[in-house]
Amino acid sequence: QVQLVESGGGLVQAGGSLRLSCAASGRISSINGMGWYRQAPGKQRELVAEISRIGTTSYADSVKGRFTISRDNAKNTVFLQMNSLKPEDTSVYYCYANTPVVHPYKFWGQGTQVTVSS
């Protein structure tokens, strides 16, 4: 009922930048908060950043000051601007949308690979 399509991942050198996008479709009006998780091989899934419908943001300590989450409600899209990338940022990044009144209440994007070389 909600579909999320991610784009913008790729290979970048340490210190570089990438901008991830996640476009939502379907029951858009049901979406409240949106955000990004990442999961690297052998590691736990980590909440990277989240943003409420009104723009309140929060970040993992590991990315604070380097990453910025934003959303364009008119385009039903959430972004993750990633600056000063480090090799430890290498992961698959997944966007999500919270839908408090629509089961399963959280929808996921397909994931996009971010690889940061040293």
C-alpha cells in the first residue's frame, strides 16, 4: 500500500558526498515519520536518521554533523545528504515510512548500496 523506491547510492572516496533519495507512492496520506536505516554485513541494523512529518529530525551519533535528512512533502520524497563520508559508512541504506494506521505500520525501501573507499 506504500512503496518506497531508493536511489543515489554508489561508490565514493572517503571525504566525499552522496545524496540518497527515497520516493514514496501509494497511500501517501498515511505516512507520518520517515527515515533511514543502514545495515552492513555482520553488523546490526542501525537507525541513521529520521524526520517527522513537520520536519523534526534526529540522528545517530555516528553521523551527526555529517548527514542531513530532509523531506519534500509535495514530492513524497525523503533525502539523506551524506557529507564527509568515512569507510565505516559503507553499508546498504534502507529508507522507511511509518504509517501508524496502515498495517504493517512501517514500509521499507529496497535498499541502496553505499561504498566508501579509503
